[in-house]
Amino acid sequence: MPDSEPIIRIDHITKVFPGVVALKDVAFEVFPGELHSICGENGAGKSTLMKILSGVLTDYEGHLLLKGQTVRFQGTRDAEAAGISIIHQELNLVEELSAAANIFLGRERTRGFGFLDNRQMEKEAASLLSQLECDISPSALAGSLRVGDQQLLEIAKALSLKTEILIMDEPTSALTESEVDRLYRVIERLQKQGVTILYISHKMDEVFRLSDRITVLRDGQLVKTLNKSETNAKEITHLMVGREIEAVHLDSVREIGQPILEVKNLSLPWPGHARAWRLKDVSFELQRGEILGVAGLMGAGRTELLECIFGASPQPYTGHITLEGQPIRFRHPAEAKDAGVAMVTEDRKRLGIFSQMTVRENISICTLLQAVSAGMVRRGKESLMVQGSIQKLGVKTASAESQITSLSGGNQQKTIIGRWLLTNPKVLLLDDPTRGIDVGAKAELYRLMDQLCREGISIILTSSELPELLTVSDRILVMAEGRLSAEFDRKDATEQKIMEAATQTIQHASA
């Protein structure tokens, strides 16, 4: 390692939440200018440690040394003043404010008499966003941006702090392939400027492309710190879980039934946009017991397609959808739920969890009436329903009464899936469900999907990870700019074919 002194020394840090030891006696060093990856399963303590480093968590045992001096931040402002900023996996934006206002929130530019200097903030925001090769308008409301654009906005916000130490918690989880390449270029520029980067990721190709050194945590404890050149992805995943990760093969034949869902000529308008539509003339069938994958770049219309089916689209669509031969047009997700259609959204924090509720309340909220008798909720019956979901999905929680926000991202996702499975759906819509989930948890989810299909449930799965679609899907639809551009059986699909179809319309339009 470098001869220089560490810029960060984590000195035997322990953090205990009620009923859960999140970190236990963790100690390692980070050197100036390196990219140091932190790896581990969901619940290993990665995000907890990063929250301590960035001043989000202030109550812990042990010491944190910055440039040889012991520090104990009393909040994120202290950490930022010391040159440390963090990009959280779960986005932290004020949706009602503009992109520029989010970037400078709490550090607003002002002019005479304390008035906000919006013009200056938008000018600086445009410069920051251009560094990310990003075409977000500084005046656009953050809430109007898709998840990938919101992630880039978070990165611009961190860059605005002129930080010395940048913590990135799963920064590519919602980015397209081209956006990821763009982020890599930004990271390379930051390192040349001397910025130290702490990088959390479950993606081994990413870790081994970017890292100088890798630290592995497991169950809140340090396992090992290794130079990238002295290890490989197989060893790191083994250290993460304490066992070999077995490859997931879903090749055993599942019985595919008759069509259960039919979509014909589905179009969704896009008022005020030059393209005029988010979806255009989309038609396909979903068969009983089938996993139908949907691929496409960011903005291709994957999420919008699922929202139309689920009754969650902000605009009325045209076209026809039938479920078990009966025409449907849900006006609200509650109608979809009652008809046997469930959806797990891509934006877990904003649209998935109820952050002020417990694990129990998050799981039972859609099916609470099943536990009602004589006008009262029978807690015993509710707990029985919830415990069954926790056990089936392997949710790691101290108890069903823990706050949902005390769980790792992957376990929050399992909780949401458990909620919808209690509704006994016929059709399950999964919108990028493994975003931010570790390799072990992904394998568990793939097997769960396979089992659900064997039980007769039909699944539509969108994913930004092509290997995932190729692993679990029976068929794959490819979308480009709101249209279906290709359809492949699993045996015929390759990453190259999918990418060619995903960029086909874009290339044609720009030709």
C-alpha cells in the first residue's frame, strides 16, 4: 500500500441498534487518493459504517481518525466541513424543488438583502451536470426525473461540495450502461484530482474494474482487506457469505400454460414532449406460469408499461388489456390488487416502503382485512401472516416490530415482495426488483420467482441487468423509445442481440 499516512483510520468501531449488532469491532485504514471498495451481503454493516463516516450516525463505540486526528461528527454538516460527503443508495432529494435547488440545499447562493440567486445556482448546477455529461435541466423538478437521473443529480450534489473523501453507496444501481460508463469517467477524473473514494457495490465486475483495495464485511465484522491484484471475484464472494455462491440454473422445465394477460396496441401519451408518447402500440401476451423479461435502456418505457397494467399511470392510456379473457382498465392500484395483479416498484424508498411503520405493518398493510374480526384487527392472526412471509423470504430482522428503516435495502425489498405475495396475485409485476441486492439475496429471489411460477403465478420482470434476464426469463421483450423492438425465447437470446434491439430505434431516429 502507499507509503503515505492513512487519510481515514477506522479504529475498532461497534454500532448496536435495538436487538441488532450492526458493526462489531471493525478496524481498517483508507489511504489518500485510493478507491477502496466495501463489499458484503445486505445487512453486513456497509451502509451503517458509511453513515458513521458521513455523520449520519453519531452514537457508536470506537474511534474515527481523519488525517491522524480523532473526530466525532455531530451531523452531516460536520462531515461535509471536514471534506467527507456521501451519495446514499436510497435517494435523498426534495422532489418539489428544482435540480439546482437540491444541489445547493442548505448552501444556497444569495444576492443583495439575502434573496436567492437562482440564476447563479442554475449556472453552477449546469456546470456540475455537464461534468457528468448529463443533460438534466437545472430548473427541472427533482420529482419529475426518473430514478437514473435522480441518481446523477445526487452525484452532482456531492461534487458541488468539493469533497476530499467521497462515499458512493451503490451509485450505479439505477443507471443504464451508458450512464455507468459516464460515471466511471467521472470517477477517473476525481481520482486524478486526488479525491479518495469509498465505494459500496454488489457488482463484482465494477469492484474489480475500479478498486485499488477491497474490504469485506460479514455480519457486521471485518473479514479481510485485500489488494485487488491479489484476489478475484470468486474469493471475494466467498468471503462475503462464508460459502461458495452456487450458480443459479433454472433450466428444469416449468409448465407454461395458456395466456393469462393480453396487451394490445397499448399507447401512453407524453404531453409536452417532442416524442409525444411514452409507449406506442405495445402488444404482447403473458402466459400462466411464465417469467416474461422486459429489457431496454433508461427511458425505454419499461416502468410505464407496468404502471399502465397496474392502474398507476399518471396519464390515461389507449389500447386494450385483458386478464383471463376479461377486459380490464384499472383506475387505481387497489382495483389491480383486488383483481389479482401486484406490483413491486423500482423506487423502494419513495414508492415501496412506509418508512414510519414497522416490518409487520409494512407486510400486512395490503391484506389487513384478512386479520379483522368483529371490526377489530386480531394481532395474533396478523402476526401469523407476517411471520410466514418473513420465514418464506428469509427477511433478516430482529423482530416483526422493528422499524422498516432499520433493515438493509435488500431486506426491505423482501418485505415489499412479501406484502404483495400475501394478496395471492395471479400476475406479479417486478420492476428492477434486485436493484441494490447482494449476490446471495439475488440467487434466493431467482429461486423464489421460479417457485412462484411453478405454483401458477405469472411474472413480468424488468431489469437493467441483462445477465439477470437471461438467467430467469422464459421470453424477453426488448423496448426502445416506447416501442417493442424485439422478442426472444431464452434459448435464442444473447446480450448482444438484446442491446442491438434496445438501441435500434434510437440509432434509426438519429440517423
